Amino acid sequence: YDTASYVFYNSQRILVQLSKENNNRPIVFTGHSLGGAVAACLCELVKQSLPEIKCRSIVFAPPPTVDLSLWQATRESTLSFIFEGDCIPFLSLENVINISVEILPTKVAKVVNNWVHKRLKQTANGAYDPSIQVQLCPPGELYLFVLDDKNQTELRKIGPEYFDRLTRGLADTK
């Protein structure tokens, strides 16, 4: 969000100018991984602040950066393409915390979880509540590229529930 805000506030005059010079042709923001999350966020900032500018975003393997209500809002303007087995779209904080319980010895997982929750509470200035779990997913309409045994690619439309567990993404890795 910080990066998208920085880009937006430093380029909004140029965006308006380009839009006018090109007969209000839609602007397409694109990016990969963290750049994809920034592109999707930038698109939403433009839509909210400059509604006269038509824009969309097409992103590849963005990390999970939106909750379910924001995901719903981003579906009309963002397309997210994810390759099967890419772990980045699964790396939400909840998934990382939950995977530690599944893959680490119990005592080690407890230490890791306590440290993460303590650190989050410090950085959130008291606003963080570890009892509230928030499912995050990549922004926009979600598509998964699947490679079969014959090296044929299939494109599947998926929902945010696909990203509710990191182990699902790891299990799907080929």
C-alpha cells in the first residue's frame, strides 16, 4: 500500500495527462509478485481518486494482500494469474503461522508463534488481536495455470478459498 500510494501521488498528474492525450484509453497496470500487489493496489487508488480515468490491472503471482471483502471489490478491475506450485500467493501471515504448527515440533512451533504474535502486537501499536484470524488472498479475479503430466497447460478459474492453507499450495507443487 505504501509503495502504491507513493507511485500514485507522484504520478497522478501524468496519469491524467496520458489519459486525456489518448482519448481516455484505459490504463493497464501490471506487475509480478510484490510488484503485482502494488499494481493492483495502484489500480484501486486510481479508480477511487480519479474515477474519470479508466484502468485495469493484470498481475502475476501476487502475494495475498486483500481480505475477502476487498477481494470482492477488486474482481472487476484486476486479473491475477498464478502458476501451480508458486508459494508466493499463499504467503499470508495466517498461513505462515499455521504452517509452523504443522511442520515444526510442537515446542518450537509455540515459540515461533509467540514471537510472531508479540512482534505483530508491537508493530501494530496495540491494534493487533491474535484471536482474530483474517484470511488473505491475492487480489482480483483469480486464475491458476496447471501443467499436466503431458506438459499441457490448463487455465482454471479459482476462488479465494484456494489460498486458505499454505500446505495446499505446497502439496500442489510439481
